[in-house]
Amino acid sequence: MVLSRRSFLAGASSLLATPYISKQCLGREAGAALPIPPLVDLKSDAETLEAVAGQSSILGGAKTPTLGFSQPYLGPTLRVSRGNVARPRVVNRLSEPVTSHWHGLHVPAIVDGGPKLEILPGNTWNPELPIDQPACTAWYHSHAHNRTAEQVYKGLAGMIIVDDLNAPDPGLPKTYGIDDLPLVIQDRAFGPDGSLAYSSHHHSTMHGFRADMILVNGAIRPSAPVPAGLVRLRLLNGSNARIYHLRFADGRAYHQVASDGGLLPRPVALTLLRLAPGERAEIVVDFAKGGAVSLLSGPDRNSMMGMGRMGGMMGGAGSPPQAEGGSNGEFEVMRFVADAGKTAAIKTLPESLAGAPKPAQGKPVRRRHISLDMGMGGGMGRRGGMMGGGPMRGGGMMGGLAINGHSFDIDRVDLELKRGETELWEITTSMMAHPFHVHAAAFQVVSQNGKPVDYATTGLKDVVLVDGRAEILLRIDHPADKAVPFLYHCHILEHEDGGMMGQFTVS
Ligand code: C2O
Ligand code: CU
Ligand code: CU
């Protein structure tokens, strides 16, 4: 193996050189009220989304330079409705190109917001988004060529709620900001001057960048007042690389009611939910017994070849973020305080969820193998990463973030699909788990490491965490030509920018 322990440690020291704020400074900033992003209804008339630079008071005192859509950090929650055409006006007020990709919306490639659709500084983009898909929680984020990780880290992201007003009402809480809360979960690091700290060193490129502070909707470990009853939480992992394992401090059970592509057939009782970068999950939590409860997550051990422990030392992959990590490395994400004076609108959870999408993908007409490669020169991947003869990026040991041996090339089409044809994709990984994402559709996960996956527990997905081998059934119903193809990639954003991404056409 070319990558030696010594070179890893060299990476470690340069990361440690990044000045992080010490834990003692943090207590004061945590516990602010949960910010609720404004809700912008994208009816037919154009609403403007402006990519802007701003100053955010995330740390209380020191101002943090950030990016956002129409606000200093993150963007409004966009609401779109099935059967409508949404016409957002996206304006770039920054001095670098951005895009706005509608992650989870099933729209033609020409309006999908990928790296070919850069909005240059000062320019405006007017896409028309025909909305025709089941109700779900989606999101939008910049997807600019080679800049996605950094731009999303700085704040160019927001949530999308897709409504389907003609579908039967599933009977779930739905008052935005009251009993239906958007929660964008991210990890961030800060320098002593309050600025966001980001490292594009090869260590963070290979493991993905993780940081020691947890933000929800842009606030550190915030607190949300909730009615004393059933509350729906729309969880979005908007982090670059961190995987969350979410549970409540008192161990209470809750129900997952939706995943990336929309409702599950019926609520699924859980006490622990894993959420990988790019994934969404809607859960309904019962706060009827009142009081306060913390939402916790555990350490993220997803790193190359069990380097997690060392990663911990270096503030990298496995490190439990911020203060108050329990002995098992758990840490607080946020807190909920039930207000006994406010009764909840929905008293009981329905047994099945009306309007839930069906898998209905049909029989696959072809099978493809997608190998997510991290070449390390050691041939540790199933298909060998660099052993497979793929091109290397950056020379030497840094190479190898690729798919099927090819690092991303914006001028290359990797796959050609036929519109409406169902395909079975076998995705394999090596070195670590990768959240695999496909644009333009939600797919069914058929198996994970040879074991069949129960559709009722996963629903339709557009991101699936693969650690070994997974099979998905996929059908794309929207066109993409070679001028503006669709994308498939790892949603660890450093891996995506680093080359673990491909493009496909649909004819
Ligand atoms: Cu959320 Cu291609 O991305
Ligand atoms: Cu996407
Ligand atoms: Cu990856």
C-alpha cells in the first residue's frame, strides 16, 4: 500500500493546524432557538432565490462569513406542488459560479442544476420545473464543478417540500414550523475569528470532511419548542460526509413515515435511525409526556480501513464532535421542549399511510455494475480502483476517487439509458461506505450485501448507503442529452468533487 502511516500523520498535523475554537467557548452558543427557514411557495409566479454572501451570528459574538440563498446561511424552504410548474428565478450575486440542483426533484436534465448549468456571477437562471412526483422531502444545493463541497459547506443549500394535493391525506402533522419541522443537520468547524474552517487536504478528501460542531438549520445544538403531542420532523443530512445515528436520550421509540422518495407504506417504529449525507427521513415523535428531550447521535466510524480511531485524534473521520460526548461518544444534536399548553393537531398516528408511492419499477431490461473506487495502489477494491487501470487524479497516492475506474470528466458521458426502461444496478464499494445518489428518479433498493431489503422499511430512495454491495432497481422517465447529462455519484461531497461521479444520458 502506497499510503503510509507516516503520510496519514502528515495529513493529521496539517489538519490540526487548522485553528478550531476550543470546546469551552461553545456552551454559550448552544441552545439557541431552532431557526425555522422561511417557507417560499413556488406557485406559478417566479420567486427569486439569490445566492449571496452574508455574515451569520452562529457563534453569538464573532460573525461568521457564510453563503446562502436569499439569506446569510442556507436558504428558505421551498414548497412545490404536484401538477404545477415551479419557476424559481435563481440569481448569482457571488463572484464565483454556482448552480442550484434540485436534489430529489424528478425533472429534465436541462433544468436539473448540475455542473453544466453554472450560473455565472451576476447572471440569472430561469428554470421551469414541472412537478410530477409523490409528496416528499427533497432539497436543493449548489453542484458547481469542483466547488460543490465547499459551497455547500459554506451554506448553499436548503430544503424542498413536495406536496401532492390530489393524493389522499395521510393524516400526518403538516403545519410548517409548528408540528412539521424542517431540520437540516450539518457539522461545521470554526476558527478563532469565527470563520468557517474547511480543509481540502487529502485526508479530508479521502475520508470526507467532518467537523466538531453540530448545526441544525444553522444554529448550534438548538432547542425547539413543540406541542405536547405528535410532531413530524423532516430530517435532512446536509453534511458533507458525516453519517448520523439518531436516537432520543430517553430511548423513546418514534416512527419513520417517509424516506427520500416519499411516504413509507406504513409508519415504522424505530429507536435508532441512520442518516447518511444527502438522505432524508421524516419521523413522527410523540412529545405528549411533556418536558425536554435531547436528540443524540453517535460517532461516525465511516472511514477508510478502520482508520477511525486515528481520525479521532486528528479531528477527522471518527471524532465525536464537540463537548458533552458521552462515554460511548454520543453527542447532542438538538433538544425539544414540549409545551403542555399547546395541544397537537394530530392525536394518533395512522396505521397505514395513504398516498404512499408503490415500488412499481417492473422487470429490469439490463444490469449494470457500478464500482465506487478509492484507488490506493493496493488493489483493495473488488474491481481494484487503480488496479483496474483507471486514470489517477492528482498523481501518486491521492488518486483513485472514481467510478468503474474513471474519475469524473465533465466532457464524458459514462452511461446511456433509455427513457422508461427499468435497470438493475449493482453498486460495489471498497475501503469505506459510500452514500450513492442518482439524479432524476427515486429507486428501489432490492438487496444489501446479498440480503433482500424490505421495501416497507426503506420506501423509495435517491441516496443509498452502500458498504460492500447493493442492488437497486431504477427507471428514469426524464430526458438528458450529452450537452447536459444527469449525474450519479457518491454524496460524500469531497468524493464527488474528487471524481467519484459519472454522467448519463437518457434518450
Ligand atoms: Cu445532492 Cu448530485 O446531488
Ligand atoms: Cu441530486
Ligand atoms: Cu464516497
